[in-house]
Amino acid sequence: MLLNLRKRQIFLLTGHALIAVFSFYLARFVLYGVHLTLNNIFISLDVFAILSYLLVFYVFDLYDLGLPFRKIRFLVRFVLAQILVFILIATWSFVFQERPYGMRVLAVQGLIVFVLALGWSMLFDRLIANVTKALRVAVLGCEDTAEALRKALGRRPDYAVALTLKKGWEGRIESLVEEKAFDEIVVNTKRGVSPESYRALIEAKMRGVMVYDVPGFYERVLDKLPVSGMSDVWLAHVPLSGVRKTIYNQRLKRILGVVLSLAALAILSPVMLFIALVIRMDSPGPVFYRQRRIGLNRVPFNLVKFRSMTMGMDAMRENAGREDDPRITWVGRVIRKYRLDELPQLWNVLRGDMCLVGPRALMEEEVEEFEQKISYFSLRHFIRPGISGWAQINYPHGVTVEDALAKLEYDLYYMKNASMSLDLYILLRTMRTMLLAKGGK
């Protein structure tokens, strides 16, 4: 069975987990000759250590298969991640006094993980990642769909558009399946599919070929839903988890947001105080910036952020999204880069205007423009906006109609698949984005 991108990432992660599991025992065996027994397997410190390695490695982007280990940037991140994990494990051992490890054991254990984990990454890159064959996709019914899919897949090594068939493909499917000309089928059903076409697709499916409509393929492979491939019929039938009246949507998500916001405000209060001081020192004007945004069910509210622009220049919208936006102050560039300007929005979460995870809250004029130009754009207002979201972590900041369309496709994916696990994953990705200064402008 061919490995797709996520499966390869899981395989790489599993190797790191096994290395972390045995590194402690190998370190104690090397230093003291201690053998592995049933009495010293998986106590809480070991579980914490394993999770720390996987979490920190993920936060430092070590599972991004588009970033080869050979690059200096990868090695720097690897070293920094190792140092952070060392600090976390040593802190846990000291605080809880649970089978405390001396510095010698931790040092040897860290060296073992560094050598073996780096070696596993090298082996994986050379023997596994490079030999994985791309899944061949046949696009049926529309040349525009095939071109859009080629562009969406980009340089991904795990998928390739093998052929495109417009009209009359029903009679060719059987022979192409026999020839093993493709592995999966993507069919554009928005323009209608005849009964004969459906029978041909069923026949291909019975022969082991995976068959998807356009939204289904995008959702599975690209983690978004294409507006161009959606229809009212499709949307009327598909379940949307984000708007269902579940316990999580109606209560638990709010409770989780309040608890995490209070914890974040308590932990980050020294950082926020420092940011407030440097903003006042950097340029005249208030520390906080309030702006009218559109929230749940199109109800407006005042969003609070740290001020990152020169006073009186925020109305110059023609500069929005530019790298060299002249409105942004020196301090503003720093806090925007690490998205620290958004920390005061935790107050909006406590007030109930926002939640931690959801679509980005937009200004009223943006909403009016995009609703006129983009199909289904109004659907995003049936979910409470969030500080972070699926679109925010997958697409860079932008203010054009094209940017809004691209982000809407991620918002629609979130509406369809919203859950506690997805929210926690988004928060984890947000932490990584902040630490690595990705996407902030």
C-alpha cells in the first residue's frame, strides 16, 4: 500500500517515539549497567519525556517533510528542540522528585536521542521518503478542475494528476482500470453526472479504485473544501459538525476557552506588560487598539489588540498585507511577526465575543465586499470567530478577494470537521506558528 504524506509523517514520528522510549534505559545501562525490568517500564516521567520529545519536535517543524534535514536551518531547530526538551525533563524530575535523574543520565540520554533521532531522520529521508511513489489521479468531467487540482497539489510528492478525461469517458474507464493507468478518480459532479457515468464509476470502485467527488478529494488530501466544486445540493446533504448543537459546541468549547484564556493571561501577564511599555516608548498613542469587527450571526463587536500602527494611519487600507507597510511601527513589526499583538483578544474570549478557535473576525466593509463576490462566504458567520483558526494557520495573511476565497475554503473545512481534537490541534499549530514566526505581518 502506497504511503501518503501523513502516513510517512506518522512513520517518522513513531521512530522518534521508540528512540525516546529506550534512550533512558540505554543511558542508565551505559553509565551504571542497569538492566531493563518490568519494574522500571513507563512511569510518568518516561511518558512525560516521550510526549515532550514528540511535541517539541513537532513545534520546531521537524516533521515537515518539505524541509530536508540536510539544511542548516533543520539542524539548528533540531539542536534547539533538544535543549528545550532537556530543560523540560530536568524541570519535571526536580519538581516532582520522581526517580530523579542526575545530570549525567540526562546528558547521556540527550546525546543518545540526538544521534539516533538525527540518524533516523537521515535514514528516513534517503530510504523511505524518496522511494515513495505518487498516487496517480484521473480527473473526469472538467479540464478546469484538473488544472485547479494540479495547482492545488503543487509540488507534493505523494499525488500527481495522471490524466484528464472530459466527455465520453464512461466507455474508457474499464480499459484504463485494467491497464492500471491511475490509482484514484476525482469526478466533477457539480455539472451533473449521467446514470451511465455513475454505473461506470461504481464498476471502477468495485475493482479497487478510490472514487471521490471534488470536495471529497480536497477535504481528504488538501484539508479544505473548494468553493468552485461545491453546490447547494452537496451542501444541503453534507453534515457540518461546526454548527451542530452538540455539548462541545454549546458548552465545552466555551468553558475550555475561558479556562485557557485565564491561564494564558496569568502566565503571559509579564510579557503583555512589557509589550505595553515598549509600545508607549516607541510611539505616541494608546497601548490598545479597538476595531469594529463582525462576529457570530453578523453581530458586531469591538476587537482588542496591541497597537502596532502609527496613530491615525490605520485607515490607509491600500497598504494592508504589504511586507513594508509604512503604517506599522518598529515594535509593531516585532509583535506582529510573533502574533503577540493578538494576545489582548483573550479578553474578547472572556467576554464571549470570540473563542480561541474559529474563522477570523473581519471588518464590516470586508464582509460586505466578499459576500458580494464569493459564493457561500456568509456561511462563516454561523460560527463564532476565533483568535486562531484553520484558515489562519494554513494560509498567510492577505486582504484581496483571492485571499478571502482561499481562506474561506479552509474555514468551510473547519465548519464541516470542527471538534475538540481539531481545536486542540489548531492551538498546537498556533503555538508553533508563534514560536517560528510564520505568517505574521
